[in-house]
Amino acid sequence: MSFTDKVRNKTENAVGVAKEKTGEATGDRELQAEGKAEQSKAALKDAGEKLKDAVGNVKDALGGSKS
């Protein structure tokens, strides 16, 4: 996972947390749900990036790609 991807995912998660908390404080359920959705989206992207890294590590451990 590139540094830029990590920063984007962390930023998206932070925005989601802020929206969720603002929605809770103001009673805006729609904003709260939007914040939770952004957090979930960021977590899913992060998991995908980690999976790509793991596959790359396995390929490297097995001697790279042999096409």
C-alpha cells in the first residue's frame, strides 16, 4: 500500500468520524449514517490494499511471478 493510499484512507475515515459525531450531536441521523458509511468505505479500501500487499509478499516469497 502506498503512503498516499494510507493517507487517503485515514483522511476518509477521519471525515467519516467527524460526520458521525456531528450527526450525533445535532440529531441529524442522515449525517450520522453518512459518516458511518464513509468509515466503512475507508476500512474496506484499507483491507483491499492490505490484501494486495499480502499477495505481493507471497509472490515475492515464492520467487516472483513465473508467467
